[in-house]
Amino acid sequence: MASDTVKLGDYLFTRLLQLGVTDIFGVPGDYNLRLLDYVVPAGLHWVGNCNELNAAYAADGYGRIKGLSALVTTFGVGELSAANGIAGAYGERSPVVHIVGTPPRPLQIHITAAQTKVTDTTTAPDKIDWILQQALYHQRPVYIEIPDDMPDLPVSSANLKSSPIRVQSALSPPHESKVISRILERLYSAQRPFILVDGESRSLGILDELDTLIQKTNWPTWTTVFGKGLVNESHPNVYGLYAAAFGDKPAQEYFEAADLILTFGPHYSDTNSYFWTTVPKDAVAISFKDDTIQIESDTYRDMSASSVLTQILHSLDNTRTAQVTGPPKVEVTTSDIQDNDIIAQNNFYRLVNPIFRENDIVLAETGTASYGGRHCKLPPNSRFFTAVTWLSIGYMLPATLGAALAKRSLNQATGASNQTILITGEGSLQMTAQEISVMIKEKLNILIFIINNEGYTIERVIHGRKQAYNDVPFWRHTQALNYFGADEDQIANSVFTARTCGELQEVLKNERVHSGTGLRLIEVAMDREDVQGPLLYLLNKQIAEEKAAATC
Amino acid sequence: MASDTVKLGDYLFTRLLQLGVTDIFGVPGDYNLRLLDYVVPAGLHWVGNCNELNAAYAADGYGRIKGLSALVTTFGVGELSAANGIAGAYGERSPVVHIVGTPPRPLQIHITAAQTKVTDTTTAPDKIDWILQQALYHQRPVYIEIPDDMPDLPVSSANLKSSPIRVQSALSPPHESKVISRILERLYSAQRPFILVDGESRSLGILDELDTLIQKTNWPTWTTVFGKGLVNESHPNVYGLYAAAFGDKPAQEYFEAADLILTFGPHYSDTNSYFWTTVPKDAVAISFKDDTIQIESDTYRDMSASSVLTQILHSLDNTRTAQVTGPPKVEVTTSDIQDNDIIAQNNFYRLVNPIFRENDIVLAETGTASYGGRHCKLPPNSRFFTAVTWLSIGYMLPATLGAALAKRSLNQATGASNQTILITGEGSLQMTAQEISVMIKEKLNILIFIINNEGYTIERVIHGRKQAYNDVPFWRHTQALNYFGADEDQIANSVFTARTCGELQEVLKNERVHSGTGLRLIEVAMDREDVQGPLLYLLNKQIAEEKAAATC
């Protein structure tokens, strides 16, 4: 083979590696085996998942930590099983390259930002480069089909050496300077400014700039649910989650009286915006969106949030911005919690929160865990995952696998260590539990809290609180490490249970839990109808309706 | 509410019950909870699955035993997770009613034979009846969307009382009598007739007629893989599987020299037809297909296989058909098997076969289990499942759940008893293992053989026999009953392992195994590359290629 060619399979995986994708998820199938031959020789690690849906969830989690991920499935059965995971990655912007090994026939899934099919060796390198660039630019999944007879064929290696894959910064449009001036004016005139960081700030690539802005202005700053973990919560002016209309009255009053609300990367799903109560009125709004910037009711198109924010930070004169004191912070203590108290939503997260460390990743599965976990205080450089749009239960456990792998690979460069902490209900866990075996096989530092509340508590709260259809089968969760292949030491020393707050505190003090390695599992019991926040509102509404029905 | 109305949710589930669907599969989700309120009050049993893909697989299995099944998912996340299962039901013709609870917006999946959306109470009863009839007629999945605000609304109950849902027999086309005459002529002139029963005979509704034909003619009869279990293999003229070109030379010679090959319900996928080697030459072919009958190279359209076959049986003069002696039968013995032999593909099925009883259902998962299981001899009234078109691994375990539930419900009418026997590789099992907990919860009589051959052996055989991507994580399968919530007695007495043939025979003698109740699990170890039949051919081809590559 000529020296300026490589085999097609090699080209693809080398490109992924150049973009920082060091681990590939998936399941082997009849039409991707020849392609899989190139994963390890290209210097990548193969993570065989238990099924394709789980593989897609894992790739999604990986993509949110490393900025790009890839999964390989076979066509038909494989890609259809993955479909729900890919759709979720689309809805919440995780750039997953879905590589599909095919016989020579197509079955396209239209839940990706871009699709391509490799058909010949001449155009293959450019097609591969283009689809990878699409994933980086849109921060959404893309789809590439590779026929089974093509991985071994030679293609030109010229791009590998001379054309790195980059997303070009958007060109500054003629109106950029006007936009910057308008924003600066508003920054200088604001007396009650409110900074709100939402989740698409990550895909906009402006997290470092935001940190500078937050420190430089010292203005009161909150995040949305999706934005949680993207801001350093140890800065004194950072408040954590803005959960409008549920509890935190001082923050809500401050929001409502604000004369400037700077929103970054807004993601307006009903769940993320608490039914749009976090959306500012036009009169006070400046919002940095996908490729537009909104100032009051004016929308400026073709803008680069990164470019505009960088220039603003460059120009910003600190002496001209208001010195602002935000509303009082809500102090979180555990002093009211007694050892004999049974574990409940209103004490669990406060007890667990202190074990979170710098660099950790905390994942709270859809359901009660999400509504509790989002109020924890995060240490610097930690990340937080919870679903805000797609809300597919079962996602978070494989996403934990993916995120932990991505973080481990990032740690290798920095020398940092961390643990990845999953908080999940037992109903969600049952959907995708088999990935625990892959966590064990991969020797990842993962701590799983299983909240066992005997069924789909979040569904009980929405409707049918006493209905059997909201029950789930009984499992012995403490047997998971045994069943899923952990070694004897892990089985004996890495599984914990707690029913009271005192028991939980004892478990949390265990060195295996707060500083251990490998997979550790803690099962905590909670009441079937134990909920808080918006879920408690729904539950009480249902109980009131039942009472009304019973008395008429 | 007026006495001639019922609530919409009630209407739907009553209709399903009238059609014999007594069990509903699914997972609760935000938009189907109100609908699920109607399942139990309508007299149906709710089977909550661990995830939607598994629910779809279970419904597929149920539909193949009872002729119709239903699963309820929520829209979006729920229906997308189910997509692969629905596509498989489409490909292999299992009539699954996929009921999707929605908010008022559509997301249609086009892998169903018919789709409808309930939009108003006036047309709702007829739409529901129509979609159920479509499932019965096409014997494929159908899709119905029910908005979340509609299950409680009253609809007319007139259809429930006066209009049973029926699939009308096709009207006899003018050419029917000519077709019948032509077929009778060929039946009378045939000297070397060959009857081949394929899997779509079940959906054609001609199994009783076929049994009569097979007994009345006494002609040599085989089935395809998909047709296995649809014919009574204890009739002396029934040979079992016709696996052309792999082993059984006398049958192949008889096939090739036949002057008449009667094929019923052909399903020409590559796997089912051994790459079309079971397809007869036109000159000797009479084939009863979906709604056509082929005689030599003539295709007659708009035919009812059932009507034509009934009339043929009515007219058939036994004294005018040839008395035929088929090829010698291959005798299966176990006399060559020694107690110390390690368990292998070439002895396992022969040892297990004798425990199959009348009324049992035997399911052999895609992979080595399928290639072995299909050669077992089935007792009367038993059924056999193996994938022949969609081949999605992970399908067979939830399908076992579905089939066992369907059979138990049929048994209640007949007083019969049975067990449902799954033979699966451990790689496939890992995909959907959590449904073991539902089998336990439902107290079903299921016997699971897990063939532990350390990975995806069928993929090793196709490509990459030494590659790590064909490995799977290590699980302790004997812990499954413990983890998935079985009671202490089951855990202690219903789990078995065997490595040698002697050990396996001891296990098979255990009363818990051959006549027990509840879930029982037998793990057998086999070699990583232990295969037979077409798989052995592929493996040897790969080894030869490796040798050739090593020497050049």
C-alpha cells in the first residue's frame, strides 16, 4: 500500500482519535465486525456494551464530558435499538458519531444533525471529515454508514497530516460592533443585574469566558437545571440553581425586579425552564443563543457567542459596572437531622452533598433523584448531569459509564483523580442495569446510590399513586456486584445499605465510599410517595382530587 | 353516563379482551398513565416490563402464541425504545398492537402495518376496531396513538355488543375453481411429492388443514426453520427440518428429484431458506403464499390459502394419490455420548431433547442455540421459536416471557400444563436479562438453559474469532435468581450448572428440572468456538484464511 494511503477503517478511527475520542462504545454485529478490527490498532479502547441502547446512552454521557463520542452498531437491529439514545443526544445536544456497519443498503434514521454514507474510496476521507465536523459544530449526533466490504480498502491519508478538523469561528457580521456596544451600554446602566447560565453554554464553548465574567462583575449568578455544573459554585456571587416559583422567594423576587437578565445558552424545554418561568421579559433580556443574540426584542443573527463575549470581556471597564448585593443566600445545614430519622428526600441530598469533591461528576437520574440532586452544591470543576428534555429513564446509568470513561481519559493528561457519582431510583436502574458489569470490567471509580422507593415514584406522583402499574419487580440490589462479576473483595466490601440517617452517615464515613476505587453501591430505602418541590405539588393535587371524588 | 356508552380506555381494552388478549405488556410513562387505569378494570392483566424494548419483544412472543398482543408505551422515549422490537415483529409477522399514550402531537413510526390516531370520541370506536382488524389480517404490528386527555371520555358501546371484530374470509375469485382443479391434477399425478411447511402457514391460518393433508396423503413432509413447530413431528411421514445442503443428503436428493413440492406459507429470508436452497424450481412448485397461489410459473392473485386448501381436502380422493416412501430417516441416538464428555453443541441438544413434552414451547435464541435447537424433535402440540429474519439478539428472553404468559392463559381454557424452555447464549441473555425478574414475579413455568461460551460465538465465527470485541463482560449467571428477587427455596433448588455430559444428565433427571414449576436456570459451559452446521463451515473458512494470510 502506498505510504500516503491508509485503510478506510484506520482513517475513520484515527480521525476520531485526533479529535480526542479515545474510547468507542457499541455492540458487534454481522455488518460491523470488519470495521471493529480497526478500533484497537488505531490506538482506541473498545467498550463492548450489553446492548445498543445502553451503548448510545454511554456515548451520550461521554460526549458531554469530552465534546465528542462515537458508537458503532450494526444496521437494522442495532441502529433501531440505539434510536432512543440517539434521539436523546439530539434533544440535549451531545455530539455522538453513530457509525453503522451495513451491507450495501441504507436505513436512515432522521434523528441526527447530519447523515452520510461512505460509497467510494475517493470521497471517503472528506465525507468522514465532514460528518465529524458536523458533530462538533452542531454538538448533536451524526450518522455515518460504512458498508462491510470497505474498512480494508486504502484511502488517501493526506487529510490526516495536513488538514486538522476544526470548526471555524463564525465570521464577525457587520452588525457585531453595534451589538457589542449595545450590550456594554446595558452592562454599565444595570443596577439589578441577574446572570443565568443555561446548559447550551457548554456547546457554545463559552464556559471560560463566563467564569471570567462572573468573577469580574461579581454579579449575582444562577444556573438553570441544564446549566448546573457549568459554573463554579464556590464563587461568593454564585447561588446555584434558579428554580423559579418553588421555594426560594428572595431569588424569585430578585429575578422579577431585575433590570438586566443575561442569559447564556438558553434551552427552553418545559422541564428545564420550570414551565418557562425562568424566561426573562424582553425589556430586561440579553440572551446568547445558538447563533443569535437577543437584546430586548431585537434578534441579531449569525453571531458567535464566543467572539462577542470575548470582545466584551476585553472592553469591559470594571469601574463602570454596578457593585451589586444579591439576595440573601439560603444556608444549607444538616443540624436538624437526627440519627434515627428515616432517610427521606428532604435529608438525603444534604447528607450526601459533603462527599462531592473537586473534579467529580454527579449524575441524578430522572425522577426524584433529579429534583433532589439539582439542589446540591457542587465543588469547583465538577460536572452535573440530569435530563431536562428527553427524560428517558434508564439513560443515566450507562451515561455514568460514558462520563466516567471520558473523565478518566481526561485525568490521564492532568493527573487529576475523581469519582463519578450516580443517584438513581431503582425503577430507572432496572432499565439498563446490565451496564454495571461493564463498569466493573472497566474498573471505573463509580459510586452508585440506589434510592429504593418501591416503584416509579415520579409516575405515582403524576397519576395513579396506588396503581400496580407503577410497581416494579423486586430485586436484591445488594447482589448486583456479585451477579455482574465483581471480585470477592469488592463484593464483600463495596456494597452498603442504609435506612436511617445515622446509618447513612456511617456509610458515608467509610473510606471505601468517600475515597475508594472501583464500583461501590449504596442502597437507601425511601418511602413510596416521598417527594419534594414540584413533585410534592403534583402529589398533593392528586390527593386533593381523590378526596373530592370520594366525597361527591 | 348513558348505558350505551363506555369510556374510551374501557372500549379499547374490552375490544382487546374480546380478541383473546388477556395480558398487556408495557412500561408506564407520563402520557399513558390515564390509559393504564383501564387495563385491570377491563379484566386484563398488566405485565410491567423492565424496559420498552423488552416489552415489545414480550408482546411479539405473546402474539405468536395467541394470535394478537398489545403493548402500551409512552410516546417519544417509550416508542423509540420499542422500535427495534416492533420492527422485528413486522419482519417475522407477529401481530402486536402498539398503543402509544401521547400529548397532542404525533411521532409516527413507520414499521407497522397500519397506523391510526384517536382524535375524537365519535370516530374512536371504529378506528380502534379498524386498527385491531388490521393487526389480525396482516399478522403484523399496528400502531395507535391515544392522547392523554381521552381515556376517560365516553364513547358509544354499540360495536362491543353487536359487531365482533372479524377478518372476513377472502371472497373466492372467479379463477378459484380452476386453481383447485390444477392443484388436484398435480396431486394425483405426483410420484415424488415433497411437502414443505414454512412459518407463514401460522398467519395464513391453515395449520389444522395442513395436519389433515399430511395425514391423509401420508407424503414425506418437512418444515423450514420458521415452520418448525407448526407440524406434528410424531406423524411417521414427518421428517422435521429441511436444512438443505447441510448434512442430510437423502433428504436433499429427495428434494432435488421431487416432481411436486407443495410449499405452505413461504418466508424467503436468506437465513430461513438457507440462502434460497429450499426454494423449489418452478416446474415442480405449488406454493400457498400470503394472498397468492403459485402453480409452476403461474401466479394466481387474491386467493385464500385457507379456502383453497379446505376445498382440496374436501375433494381429495385418497385412492388416486401416490403411496410414497420417503428417504430413510436419520436416527438420533445418544449412545455415543460418554459421561466424561464435555458438553458441546454436538451432544447438548440430543441430551436435552427428551425433556420436551407435549404442549411445551421451546425457544432457541439467535446464535449457536438456534442452529442446535432447530434439529430437536418436537412433541405434538409443542411450538418452536427461533429468529429467521430480524435476528435481533436479546429478543428471545422477553419473547419467552410473552409466550409463557400466552400459553398459561390458553392452558386455563384447556386444563393443559406445559413448560416454556429457553436455550440462549450468555451474550444474548445479557441484552435483556432483567426480564428474568418479571418471569419470577409472574410465577411462570420457565426453564432457561444458558450456554456460556464466553462471548458472541456466532460473531466470532463470522469474523474476528480471537478479537476482544466479541467478548462479553463476566457475569455470575447462577446468581440471577437471587439478584432478580426469587424466593429462598427457588434460589436454593432451581439453579443448576453442568460441564460434562454426565453432569448434564444428572441435572436433567432432577424433578425440579423436568417437571418443576416457576423459573429454573441451568448454566452449561461450552467452548468459545464450538459450533456446527453452517457455522462450522464459516469458522473453518476463517481459519483457512488466517492460515493463508500467515504463510504469505
